Amino acid sequence: MALETTRTFDCWELIEYGLTYPWNGISSYVNNLPFKATLWERSGSLWPEAATIRSGGSSSNSTTHYGFTHSEYVCTGGADPRDFFS
């Protein structure tokens, strides 16, 4: 497991965990938190949402979804990466 958290309102830069392109990205996930996690990309001044992991969501193979292979940040509990990274 590359990234595990119990924080309710925070963001992480996925490159620090080897979870970004050109590596594997996020190949599987489990969200046991009572709220969603949002994956984000960054393109200049734009921060599009790449994918969402619902509360209780899981996947053993998410590599076919662009958002899971190319996202750069993950935030929990509605946190916004623009508040953590600039």
C-alpha cells in the first residue's frame, strides 16, 4: 500500500508515493472513510477534477480510467489542492 490516511480534510501530492504518470498511477483503491476522496490534475493555472472515489468505494483495477493513471493530487473530505499547493 503506497498511501493510507485517516485524515478528514487534507491533500497529498501523489508523486511522493510513486502514484503518478509515467509510473503505474493508482492501480487499486479502497475508501473506508465516511466521505469521498477526489483526484485532481494540474495544468498551469487550471485544477480539473480527474476522478472521485466514493465513500465505501473500491476497485482492484483502476488503470483503465485516465483519472487514476494521470492525477497528481488526492484530497479527502472536500479539501481543495489549491489551498495546499500553489
